[in-house]
Amino acid sequence: MNPYPSKKFRISVLFFLLPLFVLAKEHESGFEDSVAEVISWVALIIAPIACIGLFLFVHVLPERVAEKRNHPQAEAIKILCILSLFFGGLLWPLAWLWAYSKPVFYKMAYGTDKGDYHEPTIKEFKEQNQPQPDAPQNTPEQPENKNQ
């Protein structure tokens, strides 16, 4: 076990202690302005993009859980996740609970409590749409010319 703090920790401590080392004195370098400008760009551009990405990632989690657990109503959970994005995340807890719940009467009705929901991968899609090598190729026949 390494007794020293990690590199990320040391950099973050240095970042937060930087204002203590750089006192706001009157000098011509403009270092404080450049640091403030970088921080403002991070706050205005990078932080909102990261927050939107995190918001979308969290709203897809119930769908992934439902697919992983072969939930029989995974398609409906997927729709609820999409609706949750439009309603500002209000439906997300319902999708989360639904993804982890076990359907009560589904087994009685269909004989199993596992769904067959599966979206084909690109490889499976290409295999389904390729012509079979054993099957004869349907080529249009040339019409016979009766004038000859």
C-alpha cells in the first residue's frame, strides 16, 4: 500500500491552495486574471456538459438494469426512461423501482418470469440480412426474343 497520497489528490490540493500562494498584489503579470478566466470557462462550458452527460447516463441506468436482468417489461421501462427525460427526471425513480421489481402475475400468464427482450447487435443484424450462400440467387431472366 502506497503511504503517499495519489497524484489526483495532490493536484486538487494544489489547485485549491493556489490562491494562498498567489496573493493579489499589484503587478503587471495578470496571472490572477488568466486563472480566473480558465476557471470561468470551465464553469460555463465544461461543467454544464458534464452535468448533462451525467443526467443522461443516470436516466439510462434503469433500462440497462432491466436488460441485464431479462426483465419481461424491459421495453416499457425503456419508454419510461425516455419519458422521464422529458419530464425532468420525475419518472426516473419509478423506472428504477420497476427495473428492480419482479413482475407478480407474469409467470402465471406466460410460464416464466424472464423476458426475451433483446436488441440485435450490429453483427447479428448483418447476419440476418445477408443472403444465404446455399440459396440460389434470384436473377431476373432475360425475356426471349420471339422475332428471331
